[in-house]
Amino acid sequence: MSDQTPDEPTASRPEAEDAVPGGQVAPTPPDEAERLAELRSMGVLDSGPNPDLDALVDMAALVAGSRIALITLVDEDEQVFKAAYGLDATGTPRDVSFCGHAIASGPDPMVINDSRADPRFADNPLVTGDPHVVFYAGIPLVTGAGHAIGTLCVIDDTPRNLEPRQLEALGRLATQATGLIELGRRHRQARTATDPHTGLTQADARSAGLDAVDAARADRAADSGRGVDGPPLRAGDTARTRTIEADLPGVVDANQLVVHYQPIVRLSSAEWIGAEALVRWHHPELGVVMPDEFIPLAEDLDLIGAIDQHVLRVALHDMAAGRVPGHEIAVNVSPADLVPGLPDVVAAELWDSGVAPAALVVEVTERLRVDQRPEAVQVLRELVDLGVRVAVDDFGAGATSLANLRQMPVSRLKLDRSLVADLDGPDARRAALVVRALAQLSSDLGVEVLGEGVETPRQAEMLISEGVMLGQGFLFGRPAALSVD
Ligand code: C2E
Ligand code: MG
Ligand code: MG
């Protein structure tokens, strides 16, 4: 990276369209000195990975259906890949960069359908060699002050084009990316400013506050006999695990599973549109065992298929009998359930119950790594062919979410409750930007978005204002058993 100060002139760069080995160098933007000053003031060039920007490039690749998506920052001599999907590199010299051209010709997107037929790029080593940039679309990241600091770009190794709505969606993503980068600068400025009364920076004050929160968490954990992060740490814990393991194989036959239902609502009206089935195990000695405690074990012991089929059957029959409010029923299936026999099982259960396929939503957690389970995607496609809808559960809880999503026939995203909780936490503005980006793009793609774990009216309001239409959470109703009449 250059150590030149922002104010120094950049006379060393060729002026315009000079021939260089491997193509033509981009013209220098007229605001080059101010642009570089702005870029360096952002502190993003060496601030390390940013998960929010990573999520945006994943989404860009999804929207464009492209092999590669990048957020690039065009510095004086090099372009830095701030976030990359599908390319394992940190940057290139500026002289060969496509993005240098894009920022100079901006603010409109620069789309090169076939770089091999374009004299500016035909001999470029990025075209003739890896990664074979044949198709390129770059949207300049234009700051509030009007300087293009880099691009959001998508790349493929074959000639192609983009639909106008794809380009529009990429434009929105680029705006979100610039917003996140600018927000980062404001945060850093605020964190390093000192409080006149205490002499502390916000960062100092925050870490002191976090220490206090950690201490309180540890105290609560000790009081309740739980570990801070792990499973319950009670005396007799191993005996409990042994009992669960021993009794789990007989759980369906012993009729000890109880299905609870939690309402799914339209946020604007709080109207119940349906419910999610959530299983509980009423164990004769242990009492109610929650799914987080026994579902992972059932997956390990290969018992999950029978449990999930039971829950599906009960939920469909409750739905058919009009005992579940609303017009749709959502059930969870574990990644291990996505085997070739599942569509037949689902079809048979739908037939038996008389519930229409369109009323069933199958929730697949984003723990499913579709890249490692291509047959699982085929199973999901067959479910969709039946008329069943697929939702991705706990979306945003893991790093691979968007990459996963590209390959799945999805009609609903359930935003993980950690994302929803952040909406009225200390980083609310940033969380709102992420939620807004996801909601906008999902709506462009015809995918519904639902906020999970809505506990406060503020979270519900924020979700609505960011474009999320559906919600679920304690605010609207806890999971509950059907009342016995
Ligand atoms: P999930 O599918 O994401 O279900 C939502 C979980 O969040 C439920 O936990 C629900 O009680 C909880 N929840 C709902 N609203 C709120 C809220 O406002 N605040 C908070 N803090 N929590 C809320 P639950 O019932 O303990 O289920 C945990 C997980 O177990 C489920 O997460 C799902 O992944 C799995 N699971 C539940 N039933 C089944 C099942 O029949 N089959 C399979 N394979 N997995 C199941
Ligand atoms: Mg679920
Ligand atoms: Mg969830």
C-alpha cells in the first residue's frame, strides 16, 4: 500500500488511456487527489475483514448469478479487495484493474459484456490469464462527498449480460456498501474522541462496560448452574445425558413428543398468518426437555428422521383440523432429513392430512452446507415441485448464509434473532443497514423476509421500516401447546 500522504499530487500515474503491456490504463479521475484523501480517511484500506461487506458481496454474486463478486478500493497504485466472493486474492495492481476504469467513467455502472472484444481489455493479463475476467460489471462506490473510492463488481469467465433489475439491485448493494464504509469511519471518529469529563475514549468506556456485562453474565450463569456459553452445567449432568440418550430411540413410540405452535404474524397488522411447529419432549422423569438439548443428539444417533416425520404428521393433522391459526404451517427439518426419500414422505403426509402443499413451509437451518450436500438441493427442489415452500432458518447466524442461498430454491428467509436483537442494541444503525439490504434484495428476488425472535415493539417497528413484512417472537406469542378441549 502506498505511504504517500493524501495531499501529495499523483503525477506518477499515466494521464489517460496510455498503452501499457496488457491493455490500457484507466484515465485518472479528475478528483483523484480528493478521492484518495477521502479513501484514506475512511480507514478501510487496512482495517481487516468486515463480515457485513462479506455478506454484501455474497448477495451481489447471488443477485448477478456470477462466479465472482468483489468490493474493491482503488488506491493510488493498487486496487484492494475489501471483500471477495469466489476469488482468493487480496488485490491487483491498479494498472490492470477494471475497477480503475469503472471509477473513472462513473458514477454509472460500467458493464463489459465481453472484454476479449474490447481494445481496452483484450490483452489485459486478468483477461488472458486467471481469473479470466470476460464479463465485468462494476458499480462505483460514491461517497456522500461525491468521490468514487472503489466499486462493487461482479465477474464471470464467459460473455454475458445482466437484466436491468439485477443491475438495479447491485446498485442498491453498492449504496449499502458505501453506507457501511462511511458508518465505519464515523464510528472510529466517535470512538477515538475523548470525553471531556472522564478523559476516556468511547472505546475505553465501552470495553469497561463490556467487562461489567461479562461479569454479570458469569454471575447469572453461576446462579443458575449454567455455563456461560455451553449447555447446562448441573450436578448429575452426565446422568441426564445418559438418560436422554437411552430414552431417545423410544420417544416417538412412547408418545412423549408434544408439538407447540408459535404464531407467525404480518408485522404491520400483527395478524396471525400461520404458525411454526416446535417440538418438546415430555420426559417422565426429566420433565420438559427442549429441542436444543435433544435434536442435535437425535441427529447424531440417526433418529431425527422419525422425530421430524412425527412432528410433520401431528402438525399437518392439527392444521387440517383447524386447530392452528392462520393459513400456513411451518415445520423444521434437520439437514440430515434431506435425503431422497423425504419428498415421498412429505407427499404422503400431505395426502393423509388433506392439507394443501402450498400451506406447508419447510424450514431448513442455514447449518446445511449445500456445497457439501448437492443431493440435499435436489431434495429441496422436489419439495418445491410438490408445491411446498422452503424457508432458510436462522439466516445471518453463520458466515456461509448467502453463499448457501444461491443454490437453494428458497421462498422465505428467516432472519436470525441475533440480527433482530441488534436492532435495538447499541449498534442499531448498522444492524438496520444490514436488515434493509437483505430485505430489499430479497424483495427483488421474490423472497419473503421474516424477523425471528421479535421481543420488543421497537424491534417490530424497525423491521417494518426496513422492509421486513413478517415476524415471529415472544412479542406476538410464545410457543404453546394447543389447549385441550
Ligand atoms: P427455530 O426453528 O429457529 O425456532 C425458533 C426458536 O426461537 C424456538 O426455540 C423459539 O421458542 C425461540 N423463540 C421464538 N421467539 C423468541 C423470542 O422472541 N425470543 C427468544 N429468545 N426466543 C424465541 P425452541 O422451541 O427451543 O427451538 C429451538 C430450535 O430447535 C429451533 O429453532 C429448531 O431449529 C429446533 N427444532 C424445534 N423443533 C424441531 C423439530 O421438530 N425438528 C427439528 N429438526 N428441529 C426442531
Ligand atoms: Mg424454525
Ligand atoms: Mg430460527
